[in-house]
Amino acid sequence: MAKCVLCSNKNASYEYSEGGYVCEHCMGSNFTCPDCGRVFPRETGDSGTGFCAECAHNH
């Protein structure tokens, strides 16, 4: 497993939109797109759709 880019935990397996991977703990404090599964910084938000900007057009 990779190292979390946010907290340095060695068990990071979720793709982070800003590059690298985040752990389950850090995933919970950010926005995760239910369609693609990528984790985004909370301030990115979901544009009111519940999905990231790349996936929103599919819904």
C-alpha cells in the first residue's frame, strides 16, 4: 500500500484527486465521488450533484 499524502499513514489506498493516495481516516474528512471513487479536498465540493465534476454529466 501507498503512504497517505495527507497524514503519512502507510495504509493509503484511495486515489486522491491532487495526486497520490489517502488513507481511510483522511478519506472521511474529504469529498469522495460515489461514481469514480476518487477523493477530493472538501473545499472542492460536489457542485450540488453528489458527484465530482467529471462524473456529474452522467447523472
